[in-house]
Amino acid sequence: MAGIDIKRGFLFGLGSFLGLSVLFGLMQLPNDVTIAVIIVVIAIPLSILVIRAALRAPPNRSRAYAVGGWLVGFLILHAVLLCIFGIVVIFSGWPS
């Protein structure tokens, strides 16, 4: 099944995104301590859980599925946030 084949790649992509979120939170410490602490406190445990789940997942049979799953996992939160902000802009009538 294709869903099982991309699971490990997806989880590693999501873990990579969360790991970079930790670095982003640490870079925000001089600017805004509150936001930086919130980002780091949420992202560190989530990244550990996701990477541990990825290590337990069965290996990919196809490198294309692994890379595709990693890309989807890395970009999925960006897509969700883009949709949320788009909906907010549409319903707030911001440009006018």
C-alpha cells in the first residue's frame, strides 16, 4: 500500500520541520521571549515524539515514496497555516 510506504518519510519530514521550529524559537529569544518559549516548549516534545514514531515505522520500499513523503511531511503545516490565514483574510475583508 502506498499509504504505508510514505508513512516513515512523512514522519521524518514532520520531525525535520519541528526541529527547525525549535531553532527558529531559539533565534527569537532576543526579540520576544514569550513567543520563543511557547514555540520551543511545544516543538521539542513534538519533534521527539514524531522522530521516535518515524524510527518505529517500517522502512520505505521506494526512494520516490520516501522523498515524496518527506516533502509532504515537511510542508504540511505550512499548507495548513496558509489555508487558515487565507480564510481569515477572506472573511475579514482585509484588502478593502
